[in-house]
Amino acid sequence: MSSPQARTQSPVAGVVWMLVTGANFVAVTAIVKIVGDELPAAQSAFMRYFLGLVFIIPMLPSMRRELPSKAEIRLFAVRGFVHSIGVMAWFYAMTRITLAEVTALNYLNPVFVTIGAAIFLGERLAIRRILAVVVALMGAMVIVRPGFRELDPGHLSILSTALLFAVSYLIAKHMADRYSPEVVVGWLSVFVTIGLAPFAAAVWVTPSWSATGWIFLVAVFATAGHYSMSAAFRAAPIAVTQPVTFLQLVWATLLGTLAFGEPVDVWVVMGGALIIAAVSFITWREYVLNRRATPTHIQTKS
């Protein structure tokens, strides 16, 4: 097993890396929107990761040098499988709903992380955190508005994506404390490609050269995004980097309006604002509690 690497944290570097992450992932959403329904979601997702394998070649020395134990390889594999299902759901949602809706509902990831920690890890939730979770879920309901409009399968897909990516997010953070970004991204690429292969084979159609080129660009920006996200995790605490990701909603809304003619939905903006406020509070609260817990003579309450 690799030992944790000593490193100096830099909040400024973490913010910069997360800004780069946001730009990369917004580029990904735009390109997937351009490809649209030309390819099945599972095939698009597989091609994105298969073509992206070329980018792990420079990572191979780090992957050999920081070789995980068998137990940690299994954990990387679990992350790959979970991420595979989430990626397929995300590609499908991108063909069904607006960029702003996809981006806003994806912000539920930290909320699902909080809920999962309480259910599966026995973490106690104070009333303030419970209220924040409720506010975030209300924000999701404002965006989706069940009963006031017909629900699109894309809404259910992106909610599933948020849940699955929350699991992947936790594993990524755990591994980022032990391995370099090259190792975290490299193993993700390998296992997601393997996980997506049978799903893609079941629905395979011959892709055009144009679609292949666009999907390759998705691989470029997505791989860069995962690398910069891992670098951000290593450079600064999540409390510093997480709020920066909310700028993606602004860019996604503007891009959807200017490039794809998607109307600005005030309900999506309002719901996104509720989710952002709730997640910001949860992130800030975790940061405060962790800082208070550092001195051994101080007892804290969650």
C-alpha cells in the first residue's frame, strides 16, 4: 500500500484548479449536446473513455510507481463500475433536458453524500444539516416540478447520476489523499472503459467520423477535468474548492441560451439557488467542525 504523501495545501491553487475543472466539464456538456441522439448513450459513454485511454499513457509511470494494494484495486474497480452507470445515465440525460437542469441537479451530489454518510456510516446529523438537506431536496423539486409538468426520463436519469457520482466522489476523495491525480484518473479510465464495454456492445451502431471526432474532444476535456479535480482535492480542503464548482451553473445556463437556444427557466434558477445555498452550508459546516475537532482538548458537537 502506498503511504499518504506529504504535501503543502494551497487554497489559491485549489480554487484555480477547480475553476479549470468547471471550464472542462462545461465544455464536455456542450459537446455531448452537439452530438445529441446520433449515438446511443452507452456507446457515446464507452467511446469517450475508450478514446480517452490514450491520455493515460503519460500516467503509466506514476501508476506503476504508486501501485495500489489488491484491496485498493478492488476499490478503484468499484468506483469504475459505479461511475460507468452514472456516466451512461448522464449521457442519456444530456439528450433529454437542458444544460442548466443537468448542471443544477448534479449539485445534489454532496447532499446524497451527506445522506449516505448518515445511513451507511452512522454519522449523526444535527438539525441544521438536516434542514440544509431538506432545502436542497426542495430545490430539486422546484426544478423538476412533479405534478405541474410532465416529468422527462432525463430528470430521473440525472438524479440517478447525482447519486452514483456521489459514491464515486467519496472514493475519489479517499484515493486522492493517498495517490497522485495521475493514478486516480488513470485507474478510473481503465475500469470505466471495462465497465461500459458490454453495454456499448449491446447497442452498437457504426459512428460517423464527425461523431467520433466530437467524442474524442469529450475525452480530452473530461480527462483534463478529472485530473484538475484531483489536483484541486490535493491542493485545498473541499470547503474551499466545492463552492467554486457552482459557477458551472452560470456558464451552463449562458451556454444553453446562447449556443442551443434553450430558454432561461426561472424555476431552474430558483431551484439551483436553493441547492447551492444548502450545499454551501453543508460544506462550510463540515469545514468548521473539522477545524474545531483538531485541538484535542476541545469537544465539538455536529
